[in-house]
Amino acid sequence: MIKTEKEYQELVLRLENDLQFIELQREHFIKMELTDEQVKKALEPSICFHEQLREEVEHYEKIKRGEFTALENFDGMGRFLIGLRIYLGITQSELATRLEVAEAQISRDEKNEYHGASIEKVKRILEALSVTVSISLTRIPEKIAV
């Protein structure tokens, strides 16, 4: 997951360079007189990696526009918190200051996507971001008779 504007800019540039690299590879394989199927197989890893990077860039761009997906049972909470920080234009350093922790701590937490964070920690981060989250139930099972 892209976490900073610098990472985003670097990946955008890398995507452009990857396309040029893939085209050079294609030309090289054609000159080697590989069949179309062989060229396709040889390019597959590069194209796959390029697509993964493209998806990361698109995800970051959606976050910047404020397009968040709903959380279900708190799955993806870490990515949600990181996305909120990015959307609000708050740097890791600024969040660290607001939470009165070292910037390295925020960097580590985000690298791990806040895996295992307590509800209290999540609450502190949301408060530092000035965000209010409401939780609603979408499905409640029937009571089990005892």
C-alpha cells in the first residue's frame, strides 16, 4: 500500500518506465524469433508486476478522492486508517506529533497496517485525525433457543 505522496510519485514514474521496458523486452523477444505464445509467456511476469503496481496507484488515487470501501467486521481497519490519514493530507510526522509518539512508530505501524492494534489505539488515531466513525449492524442472526 502506498503511504506517502513521495511513494506515489515514484510509482507513477516507475509505471511509465515499466511500459517502456516491457515494450523493449517484446521487441527483443521478437528479434529472437520467439513465437507469439513464447513472447506472451516471457512477458507475463513483467506485465503481472506492472498490473499490481497500477492497482496500488489506482487505490491511492481513490483514497485521495475520498472513495473508501466499507469495512466489514473490522477487516481492513489498518488500511482504512492509513487511507484516512492520506485523504486528510496529514503526514506520518504530523500524526506522530498529534499522538505524541515518534514518527518511526507511525511508520512501523503503517508498514504493518496496524495489525493487532487495540480498539483503544484505533480510537486514539481516529481522534488524532478528527474523524468520527459510526458502526451499524447489517445482519443479526436469530437467537438460538437454549
